Amino acid sequence: MSMFCFQCEQTAKGQGCTVCGVCGKKEDTANLQDEVISSLIELSKTKPNDETTLKIIEGLFTTITNANFDNESLKTMIKNPEYDMNKIWQGNEDVRSLKSLILFGLKGMAAYAHHAWVLGYKDETVNNFFYEGLSALEKDLSTDELIALVLKTGEVNFKCMEMLDRANTETYGNPEPTKVTKNIEAKPFIVITGHDLHDLKMLLEQTKDKGINIYTHGEMLPALAYPELKKYEHLKGNFGTAWQNQQKEFDNIPAPILFTTNCIMPVKDSYKDRVFTTAAVHYPQCTYIKADNNGYKDFTPVINKALELGGYKEVQKMPGINGGESLTVGFGHHTVLSVADKVVEAVKSGALKHIFLVGGCDGAKPGRNYYTEFVKQTPKNTLVLTCACGKYRFNDLELGDINGIPRLLDLGQCNDAYSGIKIAVELAKVFNCGVNDLPLSIVLSWYEQKAVCVLLTLLYLGIQNIKLGPSLPAFVSPNVLNVLVDKFKIAPTTTPEADLKEILTK
């Protein structure tokens, strides 16, 4: 076995990648990423300070699936990698499973902490837990101790998501319902993808009055709903669909693409010269935009490439996977809770029978059309909340409304699962019941580690009856799965018809 990685949903044979990653990661890159984690374990033994904490956050973030394919950048993060990660990968399967949940949860949480950090928001509890969680990976802990740490990962991630929500809304305003075009105008443009709103803001500032349009892609789509971002007239709309379609959609694109976070796929030669990366994203032979000591990034190379390529000669229509030509975003918890009285009234009157939260990651593995069909088949007297890139399976559908409330409500990025949780908690208060007693069901799609930390947060909060798909994580052992089933009643997705019938007849 030349490598071992099973952190994503697409892992080989549902067991683990041992020769090369399904994501495109080579064995030497995978092994270097293990050395990065080993180095971070050593760092976690030191006294916390901002410099070390940021190194830990950046190191965890860059080892997320589809973020860093560049060996040279990984080597700069490796120092004193004493712990052999194979002790986990080749050890007892239950211990491996629980430690993997902790490590992968830390990776996802690191992404959220990084986005908040660049906006000037930090939390001592969150930062200190990176040290605690990493140092635990090399310790000989009991199963009960590891389970407690798994749930604590979810608890701290909830605090981290709340911090990022506050960072985003206090910096850019509360998201507003916004209709987004998928048409690309005939002029120079830049596609910006990933999750980092701070990078987008800097790019918008630097492209003012340059005759260049900016289009979001993938998880950057919700940015179009923030008042302090949507005020830029050259932020025009959204390019393409979900991340896994990028090799087709970026093929010979007459514009540069700026990757601010994952997910980047192996870059084809037809557009490699126009791919730019920043923050945790690195790819060989692609230009990396580094921040200066004050956090400022000079996007001049990206701007010059946009002017050089010139954009499309004619307007391009890029419908969603269901043929829709526009999307509506901006239904964060501030917006939804502002009409909570209408939701409550609709429930009490019988106009609204059930609420579904259908969200999570998208991916290329067969079976993800389940989520499209599930949403299509939801009854007209139900609402569908969604977040993260899995929504591209259905976010261009027109589902109508219930008493003026759109049936499909896009909460935002994956971290905006916090909005879904906050909405559920507030509704439970109104109805004087527990969240599990609400007419609410959660149907998750997962791919990478941010989905893992969100799942751990839901488990920490005691949320039950979650449907998880399109397949269960390879790193969850049978015994650990039994614990999740017994305590939280978590279950794999089956078919849209069977799952809807089960949910709606309870």
C-alpha cells in the first residue's frame, strides 16, 4: 500500500484509495499531507498563540479534499513529523473510525475558522480545541473518551459556524432574497469559485471601472445575496453548475478562474494557463496569489488575463441541470425568521405539513440524482431548505410557494447549515417542543470534511433521524455505525419514494 486516504465520499471501492486518489491526488501528495498532519500534531503540544494557531488552521485546511495538489507547497508546512499516521490508518478499526471523525471534523472546522480569521474574527474556545483535538490523535484513549471527543468536535464546530455567520453578516450585511442570472455577458469576465467572501470583496474592489464582469461559481453563489457585495454592479451572476462539472464547463473558457478554496479538480491543459489559486488552494503550474503581511492580495495577474482573453463574443446562456435560467439565493436565518409568524400560521392552518432540509456536498459519483428526484417529489404543502453545493442538483427548479413563502429556500454555503439549525431551534421554541418533535426532516449529501463537521454538530445537538447519502463514509466502522444508529437513528438514503413515504407517514 503506497498511500491511504478515505476521507471523501468517492474513495476507491468504498474502502480507501491506496494507489492514487479518486480525486486526482497522487500517492506522494497524499503521503505529504499525512506528514503535514503529523507536523500539526507536534505543533499542538506547544502553548497556543496566534502564529501557531494560524499555522494549524492553514495546515488542516490545505489537506481538505480537492484543495492542494502541489507537493512543493506542502513541503513548506512539514516540520518535525514524528507521529506515523499509519498507526491510525492501520490500527484498530473502531479507534481509526473515531479518530478519523475527529481529524476530518477538525479539517472542516479549520476551513470555517480560516474564513472568519481573515475577517478579524477569532474565538479562544475554537482555537484551543484545534490543539486538544490534534494532540488526542496520538494518545491511547478509550472508546468512550474518543466518542466524547467526537461530540465535542461537533460542539466546538457549532460555535465556529456561529462565529463565521457573525463575521459574514457583520461585515457584509444580512443576506437578502436575490434573483441571480446564469447568463454570461459578452465582455471580459472573471469566474471566482470557492467560499472566501473576503477574496471576492478584494477582487471586486480591484476590478471596479476595469470593464470586467465578475461571476460566482460553485459555493461562491450565496455571495450575490450580501448587500455589501451585491452593491458592486459588475458582480453579475453565476457561472455554471456544481464543482464536479468544472472540467467540462471551464474547457477553453475565455476568462480566468480564481480558486479561493476547494474544490479544484485536476486541471486540463485547455484552461490551465487561466487558473489562479489562493489561500489553501495550490495546483502545480498554476499561478498562486499570495497575501502580503497585511492580508492584501494583488489580483493584477488575474485582471490582466481577463483583459487578454476578452470573454465571450456573444451572450452565453448556461442553464442549470434541470434547465432553469435563474436561481434565487439569500434566505439565511435572518430572512426566514423574519417571516416566522407566517410559517407558524401555515403549520397551524395545515397549509404547511412538513419542512425538509436537503443539503450538503455535491459530487460526481453516481446516485446523486437521488436528491434531484427527492426534491421534485416533495409534496406542494412542504418547504425545502437547502445549503452547500448539493443544491445545484435542484436549485434551478421552480417549486412555487406556500402563502407567499417560496417552497425552495437557499440558506447559503455549507457553513450556513448554521442558519438551518438556528431556524429549527427558534421554531421549536415557538411550538414549545424539541427540534426532533418538529415536522422537520434532514436529508444530507456528503463529499468532504466540511460535511463531516456539520454532521458532528447535528449529532452533538441531538438531532435524530438524519438521512445520509449517497453512501455512508468508509471511515465509519460497523461498530461506530451501530452507535450512531442506536443513539441518533441515523440512516442511509434509499430511494426518494421510499424515504419520502417513511418520513411523511411517521
